[in-house]
Amino acid sequence: MPLTTRDQLTIEKSPAYFHSKMAAERIRALNPAMKIIIVVRDPVMRAISDYTQASSKRKALGVMPTFEDMAVGQCAPWLKTNCSSKVGGVNILKSFVFRWLDNFPMEQIHIVDGERLVTQPALEVSRTERFLGLEPVVKPEHFGVDPVKRFPCVRRPDASLHCLGKTKGRKHPHVRDDVIRRLRRFYEPENHPATSTLLRARESEVLPNDQPIAGLVVRSSPGRCALRSRCCASVLLS
């Protein structure tokens, strides 16, 4: 953590914390009053996004298996057996949520809707300001939209836009409808207990114009798992 004065608020961002076995306990030991912000997203879209990221990094190493093959095809059983905690597993909330709830009370955990952070950034940032006890400053006019990627950008005082890097808002590969349906059937029962808990946390701090979150998955960065199969040599890494 950087040095912080009494009149400053410091945010440290490491996606891998969420699925770490020790992070929650260590953070509580550092400061039991710490506030936790979790960005959640539709698990299927999260998986496709991770695949897109992996594909962009692996182009130089050869042909990337299709998303369908990695998700439900020949690679799927190997991934589930060998990398469940680091590939598909990061999209299964129940493996990780309750570890954080064992260390922090619900009122110290804030849920950010990742989809709405893209479509209504001011609303999600306003919620976060409120959670952190900050004076509300951010308004819709502080955001614009990238004309090419249709992704939100911050509007500078001179009205120019500051947009995120090229890895954000990229076009995703087309995925067959039947694969999407199979993945949704897989994630729904796996995530239901944790999803219900997170929704209760979200609903406890409802603001005007809020709507339910349709699907939840913590945005986390999968680590490396041992690669032993040519078919799976391009697992989701970010």
C-alpha cells in the first residue's frame, strides 16, 4: 500500500485478490475496517472476454482453439479437471465469496455491476462514492463514449475524451447460441448461493433508478495453470 495521510483515501486494485486463499484474511489483519469493492459481470460474457484477451496474447504462438472447443468441446474436460480454480473456476462465485464474508461484514463490501459500469458509468461511480463516504462529485456529463468501440471514456475539462487502452472494449468473437445456453445452464446452479448473497448486499444500498443485476461473476484475472495438452495450450491467461 502507498503511504496515505489521514485526509486521503487510497484504493489498491488487484483482481487476483478475490480468488486468493489468503488475501481476505491478510487484508483483515492489516485493517479490519477495510472496505472491499467487487466488480461483477455476467459469467458467460466474462469467459468470452477472457478468451478474447488470451487470443490477443497468443497469436504469435500458433492457432488458438475456438471458444466453443475450450468451453464445451474437446478441451473442456481437461480444463475443468486441471485448471478449474484458475480458468472456469474464477467465474464460479461460491468458491470465493464466502471466504470474504467470513472476514468482512456485508456493509463493508460494495458490489459494482460491470455491465452497467459500461452503459451507465456515472450511476455506478455515484454508488461507489456513497459507499466510500465521499462527497458526490461525478455526474453523467463527466463521461463520453468512444466513437469507434462505443466504450465509456472520461471527459476532460477541455471536453476532450480520455479513453481506456486498446485492450478495453474490443470486439468479441461470435459464439454459437447453443454454447451460450449450455454455459448459462452450467453457471446458474453453481453461482446461485453466492449470487443471492451478493444481490442482498447490493439491494441493501439501493439508489434511485437501480435495477437488478442479471448475471454475476467477479472480474478476476486467471493465473497460469500447468499446460499439458496441445488442445489446451492456450488457456485463458490475462
